[in-house]
Amino acid sequence: MLFLAVSLGFAAENLREHLSDEAKVHAYMRGMVEDLEIDSLRLANNIQRLKGDLANADTVTRMYIASLSTGRFPQGIADKGRFSGNSVDVVFNDRTASQLKGTGAIRLIKSPIARDMLQYWNNQARLGEIHDRFEALRLEHRKVGWRAFNWYAGVYAAAQPDDPTYRNHHPPEVADPTIVREFINVTSPMFNLATVQYLKALEEELELGIQLRRSIREAYD
């Protein structure tokens, strides 16, 4: 009887611990789904932003090539240049990830889901490295662009459309024609990095996040 009582006590304690672990896992998984929803929205927005950069970088390069045969820069080259280097900064929501890593609770997650979560987090480190390389090129792109074009003039015109002083004495789009080639030379590697690596990595992370969110809901709802 004593042995049976002790055994039942251990069994009850194990059951309580198991139920407590299950409750924790479900709470973590609800938080993870919420974090993934926020991440997916941010990723989708920045993918569209990067695609806009790529489209404008392609257009401004074509405009420059056209100018070589005509001897003049096409209208709108400054704006296309300015919008070919918008920042692309994805900030991931690591609220639940930090809790899972800090408490070691990831060991309680079902194996395929835990594996995909680790891959999702590891991919973020790779994205960070690509972003840093892209950002270094983008900052150089802005630096050269401000010397090649009158970007501020376009901003001022949009903000003050009825200003007669600007309307009568506005500067040309291209501030220094000799620097436009340098600008294109800076834009090209930024365009190539974004096309070959950055866009692909962002889209892969978005797809993995969507699949992970679906798997969590199917397993823990």
C-alpha cells in the first residue's frame, strides 16, 4: 500500500508538471503566432519597398545610357535616382523568441516546429549581414547622389508649389553632370546585391514565417 501511494504521488506530480508544461507551450505558441504576424507584415512592406528601389535603379540606369547618345539627361532622372536608394530595414519581433531561448522552453516544442523556428531565427542573422552590406552601398549612393543631383530642389518644389521665387529661379535636375556616371557606378552594385541576395532572402523568410505560423496553429489550436 505504501509503495502504491508513493507511486501514485509521483504519477500525480508528473501529470501536474506535464499539464503545466503544456499550458506554457500553448501560451508561448500564441505569442509566437502574434510575433510572426507582425514580422510578416513588416517583411511584406519592405519587400515592396526594395522592389521599388530596384525598379527605380533600373530606370535611372537606362536614362543614363540614353543620355550617352542624346547628350542630355531625360526628364525625371533626379527623382528616379533619389527613389532608387530607399532604406530597407526589417525589425523582427523577438518577444517570444527571447522567452523561449532564455527559459530553455524550446525543448518542449514539437520537433518539426522547433526545427523551423530555429531556422527562422538563424535566417535573421543572415538577413542582418546582407542588410549591412546593402546599407553601406546605399549610404554611398546617397552621398554621391546629393552631389550629382539637386534632390533638395525637388523636395522644396513639392512642399512649396506656389513659391514664385522657386518657380522663376529653380535649379536644373542634374547639379553636376560629371558625377552622374559615378552615381550609376555606385547604384549598380547596390542593385546587384538587392537582386541576387537581399530580395530573395526577404521573400524566403516571409514564406518560412507564413508556413511556421500555419504549422503552429494546426498543432496547438
